[in-house]
Amino acid sequence: SLRGSWRLRSGNGSVSLRAEVPGCVHTALLCRGLIQDPYYRFNDVMYRWISLDNWTYSRTFKTPFDVRKWQKVNLVFEGVDTVAQILLNNVTLGRTDNMFNRYSFDITSVIQEVNFVEVRFLSAVSYAAEQSRCHKAHSIPPACPPPVQKGECHVNFIRKEQCSFSWDWGPSFPTQGIWKDVRIEAYNHYHLIYFSITPFFVKSAQQWYLEVESIFDVVSSKPIAGLVAVNIPKLQTQQMFSVKLQPGEGSIVLLVNINKSAAVEPWWPNGHGRQTGYNMTTTFMMEAGYQIEKFSKVYFRTVELVQEPIPGSPGLSFYFRINGLPIFIKGSNWIPADSFQDRVTYDTLRLLLKSAADANMNALRVWGGGVYEQDEFYDICDEIGIMIWQDFMFACALYPTDQNYLESVRAEVSHQVRRLKSHPSIILWSGNNENEAAIATNWFSIPYPDIGVYIKDYVTLYVKNIREIVLSEDKSRPFVASSPTNGLESVKEGWLSRDPYDTHYGDTHFYDYNSDCWNWTMYPRTRFASEYGFQSWPSFSTIEKVSSPEDWSYTSNFSLHRQHHESGNIQMLQEIGRHFKLPQSPDPVKHFKDMIYLTQVMQAQCIKTETEFYRFSQSEIVNGEGHTMGALYWQLNDIWQAPSWASLEYGGKWKLLHYFAQNFFAPLLPVAYEDKGMLHISGVSDLHEDHKLTLRVVVHAWSSLEPICTLAKEGVTVKAQSAVPIYKEPISDLLERCRNCTRKSCVITFCLVGEDGLRSPTNHYFLSSLKDAVGLEKTQLSASVSQQDDVYIFVLQTTAIAPFVTLDVGNIKGRFNDNGFLMTEKKKMVVFYPWEPTSVEELESSLILTSLLDVV
């Protein structure tokens, strides 16, 4: 391994320092104290010079073996970011221009006892600009990001993390560095490069088999014969194969039949069963003498993307069947966890992914403007049952299709598919993010006569290249060319549909910041919602780390600088103003904290409304629309400390939205909506069995902790994996029955309860905007904290009904079991799960309790 300490120097040699590999220039400079935190205040703009310079990494190493004894020696880079010339002992080995590719250089004739390796980087920004200048054929829009993003131009001309040149939720840090492992490999005879295992189930024979693919480099001049033994002890499966490896690079595919008398436990998504994996050993015993032993975890699951006609509806369905069972996809969209990938550790990934699973998610979409995630990311998803919709790394842009570019993309795609296809968590490959829509709805104002050129480019890149490779490398899971797409309908229309947002087909992305987000009728009744969202600010404790006191106002230069979405801060104000009173505090810091709190309340309530709408639409068709089978909101995580659509702040702290997600994605949930004066409640269930339950509806006056009236409807059948209407009443009748409640003076809460301890979260329905609520009074909230084993118990007390009660313990890492709730009882117990050691004293002194009426 060549991990560890290298030298790093700037273009003219004025800066020279020690740098860690894997790593990048920014983190090396930070580590040596030569720059401040790049995320602090305005440093993203202050530090532009770093990415505009050309940096060189170098180091000397001794060869730990006798070079004459080995037939082949390679220098292997798992990831180079991005444009570089690689030299060993002053001999140029080759060049790199694709961050997502793996590079292997033959150094058999160059390596010595003591070696000097150099990686000379070229600024990604200047390279992209140069590529764009040289592209004479036709322009490839967009040239630059909108000014509000303070980004760099022509990112679509470089195979690099697209959002590293800026995005509407992230800064511009076009990194340079050796971002993954680098090593020397030496071998005689043969060497295993890729190894993958794909399960298949043959229905007719009721039999599982595995396709085991091994890709070798064979250095001998004649074929090498030998035996391969595959052993899965738990499944009493042992098989022996005779193989012959041809000289050069080639693959062998073995079909392993799983013993029919062994009971195979399939891999299930989170909430649907266990994530059973089996240990498998593959031993290669070749005549050349030495053997290779490969230990793997193998999982059994099938995936189908079902696109079929639906009775009573034009169009086609769009849903996933896992192991033959239709599964409602619940989750979010994943972006890179940091601008500097070397800071993304196993613990970072584990914390974020565990938070997704803890909020009842079963899926994430790895979005196409970031990176193909590290192996550990997919390992964790396999382990905790998070399904992955995997985009290829193309987003919101058109791309060149010249030969060099296509060759680079082909190498990238086959490398990534080979690397990742053994993971049961990946259920779909998707060609790009929003590029079908970009052409169909002409985002880039291309003159109509020229559009054909771009359509041809689109089909060349995603269909003739990417799709072809994916289908040849991996027959075990579906592929779609884009998201949003009309699926098979897009294919029928030549891969570019007239309207990729058509609710009768495929998946849709939907954003609307001008309508009332509490009104469910504004949302598309789509087959699958793969992106939708609203912004909020991260908590004050998160912002505080990267700002100074003069920044702490909603309209400060800092607040404007961090907002990379045009008019984003104003849109949040407008959305809040529809239902809440805007803060009026004369104290600027109090005013800022109140604003932050309200943006989080608003975001949580908006996405709750929209997601509940998607969940209750799964079993019905209304005017030809419905059968919604997926809800992936935008977005799960944050890349830095800024206002964004995320539900997890940079550092992993849960926003109110994430606490709400835990409830609106609950496996069993009653959902209320209003239609023409009628209150409807549906029972939504992801459970595999029907349940007879009791629906409890409680009406409270805002002015009293004692319920005004309660209703228990017994024997309600909530069907397995569906949404069924379980209650319906005119709101006027309900209010009249409850001692003349009015819409403004009362609120409804409801939950489902079963005999065996089965219970849904308690849901709420507001009959009016909270700014119009009558009888709400300021409450005295108090909490006592105690420790119980490795968790902490907060006992909350209130003197009046309190909406959106929020517990915040500042920088203490951890999460509560519930937060942002409507408190309708004098006492409530909340559990805190710490992510690092803390104490009762620390929690008590950090705790800030807020409810809606604390906003002044």
C-alpha cells in the first residue's frame, strides 16, 4: 500500500507540505494549519485559489520485494481526483481524467529498489474550461451555474463529482487529490481483479443459483488450468469447477446451484424481514501453484420493476417487487456527505444510514450529481436493509459524446457495475438525474431546429453506451435511462418522452414553493415520487460553528451567502407566513433562532402532508391517477452547514423533518385529509398481515389539556400493505358533536391501537392555520433528566397544549425518540439516545425547550 504520507506542492513550488493519501489538497492545507476551516463563513469564495492552482503529490518508496522475481508489477489507483499525469522514476506511465475510474499502470519495466512516484494534477476548473473551448461541434449547456451558487463553469466537461463545482445546496470546492486507495501489486501467472456474486431464482424449478464472476489478468503466455471450489456451509452447498484461464484479461462465470434441501432465507428491506447473509468461500487452485481464497457474504433476493397496465387507468404502474412482494418505497435522496471525500469515514456513513433506517426508511436514491459511494456505504445498506436506487453520475446538464469522452464513461460504468453489483441493496441502475426532462421541457432554451442533435447525443450516451454496458455486465436488476422518466413509455417514444412528468407513467420530481403546502390537492398523484421537498435552516448550534455573531440574522450577508437556491430564504418566509405568525422579536439573535425554528416546523409539516398524500394514494385510482408506490423526499443529508432541503444536518443532527419522517414513514399509520368539508381518515399499513384495530379520535380545544370529546371506532380492518378508508364524517358534524368546537378553537389527534401492543404513532390534523388558532396560550414547559442504562429520560411537563414542542441539546451528539410533537397531555416522556458519552448535567445545561408560542 502507498497510503500514508506524501509530499504536496503548489504549481510554482511556493507551498510545500506533508499530505495524507487518501486525501485532497484542501484537507492537507487545513491539517497543516495553512488554511482555516473551508466551511467557515465566506471561505468557499476566499479559497478559490486552491482549486485554480495545479498541485503535485510525490513520494519515495522502497520496493518491499525482489522485483526480478515477479512477472508483472502494477501501480493501481482506486481513485484519482481528477486530471493528472502519473510518473514513476521520471517515466510517464499515463494520464487520468475520470474521478470515477480505477487506473492500473504496468510498471514491471520501470520499478526499481527505491522509487519516486509523482502525480501531477491539473486544475479541474481550467481543464473543464479548456475541454469546453475545444468542443467545436455544438455548445453543451449549461455553461455555468446560476450566480447565486458562486460556482465554477463547464462541470459537464469533466468526469468528476458534478456538485463539486457548486449546487443549489452546496459550495464550490473542486478538489484535487488521490481520493482512494493506491498500491503496488505484483504477481506471477494470474491475478484476480474483480469478483462478484449475483443471485437468481428460477421459478419453474423453485431453485436459487448464483452467478459467480471472476475477472483475471493472466500473465503467462499459455492458458492456465485449475479448479475452483465454492463452499456455503450454512446452505450445505459445495461445488467444484474445472476452469481454464486464457492469457490476457478475461472473465470466468460459474453457475452455483444452491442445495434444494437447504432453506434459503432471503434478504429483505428494512421493515419487511431480516437481512440474512451467508458466508461463502471461493478457492482458486490453479496449476501455476499458488491459490487465491475469497471470503464473501452472499445474499439472496430478487427485484423486479413492474410496469403493467392498471385497470381503470391509462398508463402503466411503476413499482418494485422484492422477492415477489410489492414494496412501497419509503425514503429519501442521498448526496455526498462532505465536499472532501476523505473526511467521510465509516462512522459518518453508519450514523447517517442508521438515522435513515431509524426513521423507518427502506430506501435511498444515490443521486447522480455526487459520487458512486464507497464500498462501506453499500455494505452498511446491505446490513440494515436500505434499498438503493443508484444513479450514474450525470445530473441536470447535457454532456459531450466525442470518442474520448465516451471511452472514459464506458470504462467508468463497467468498473462501477463490476464493483457494486454483488450488493443486494442496489435495486435499480438509473442513467442520469433529470436530463430527459431537461431536453423534453427545454431547460436550456435550445432553438427548436437544433434539438435533434441533443436528442441524438442523449441516446448515444445513456442508451447506446451506458445501458448497453449495464445490461451486459448485470442481468439481475432493472435499468431506467433517467429520473424522472416515463419508463417503458419513454422507451417507446425513442427514450425521450414528450412529458417525463406524466403522472400515469414512471417516476416524477415535484417542487412548488408558491402554493400552500398544507393543501394536499396541489401534489401530483403520481405512480412514484422520487424527488420532492422544501427547504429549512439547520439548527443554531450547527450554524454557530461556521459563523460569527454579526452573521446571526436571517438577512445577514452570511445568510444570503449560504443560500444557494434563488429566493430560497424568501420562499421559506412566504410558506411560514401562510400558517404561522412571523417572529417580531426586537432581539436580533432571538429573532434569528425563532426563524430557524419556524423553517424547520414548516418544512416538517409540508413534507408530512405531501408524503402522507403519497402513502394514502397507494391503493386507489382517482381520475385515472394513483397507485403511488414510492416516496423519496429531497434530501436526506447535508454537505455543509447551510439552508437546504435536508432532514439531517451536516454532522448528522436530526432536523424536525427527520423526527416527523419517523412517524410519516411508520409501518402503521392513520392519515387524515379533508375533501369538500369531509374529514377522511385512511389506515396505511406496510405490515404483511391484516389487522383488526381500534381507531381513537380525540378532539382538543386549544385552551384545555382535557379532551373535549373522544371517539373510539372498534373493529377497523387495516389491510396488509395497502391504504384503506377507515373513517369519514363532515367536519361540521364532528365540531357540533364536540360541544360546538370551531375550526379555529380545536385540533384533532388520532391513532390506531391493536390488542397485542400494536400501535401507530399519534397523528394530528389542524383545522385551521395556527396563526388563527383561538385559545392557544403560552405554556410553562419544564423537563427533568435522568439516566437509565445507556439512554437518558426526559420527563416533560406543560401547563397548556403546546404545538411543535422541540428539545434541543445543542452540540451533544445523539437523537430523541420523538421531537417537534403536539403536546396534549400534562406529562410526556422522551428518550435521548446519545451517540457519544454525555451526562445528566451536560444535558440539563444544554437543553433548550421551544414550542410555537415561544416565538414572539
